[in-house]
Amino acid sequence: MTIIKYPSENDVNTAISEKEPLLVLISFDGKTAIVSQIDEAMEHHILLAKAGFPSTDIDKYFRIVLDEDGADWTFVCPPDYKGIADKQRRITAFYKDGFAVISDALSELGFMVGINIPKRYRRHFDYMMSE
């Protein structure tokens, strides 16, 4: 996995050592992660642009906010995820893939924390569970 630390490796490592919250983007294929201290970019699409990627590619990444207490997953399943037309199957695949890819990225970053889906992002998750 390629880990891009924005604006620099030193800045992100300092933020980690000072236990600052981080924004993390992880590509759906698990090959790339972009990490920044939260105050550097404020939102995931801004971080994507600051790191040199089109902000319109936001739906190609799993999005988390990370600190020593856990990883909050912004659980928003794109309508075209993996070309799966059936909504329940698509959300289920997104959930399974996300947990696998995010867990690997957290390990690479040295974080052994739980993955949480905050209540405000549970709409898709709740849909998957109700069907």
C-alpha cells in the first residue's frame, strides 16, 4: 500500500505522536491511502484535492476519521459501486470490502482500533440490515 502523508510525512507523524485526529482516504482497491491531520484539510474531498487528485474522485475512496480511540467510517456507498445494480447487494459488498480494506490500512498505519459507523451515516447500513 502506498501511503501519502499530506502535507508531509513529518507533519503527519507529528500529528500521530500528538494524538491529533486524522482524515484518511483509502482507495477501494486498497493500494493507496492519503492521510492528513484533520485541521489541514477539514474534509475528505479537500484532502483529495490538496494531495493532487481530482476531488470529484471522492467516491473511489473509503473515508475515515481516525484517532487513538477508533476509526469513524463515513459510510456512503456510491450508487455505481462495482457496477452492482441491486441496492442491498451493492451496500453489502461495500460494507464487506470496506471493513477488509480499512482494517488493512489501519494496520499499515500502526493503529489497532475499532471501525465505527457513526449514527449520521447509518442510513445505508440500516437499509442493508433491514432487507
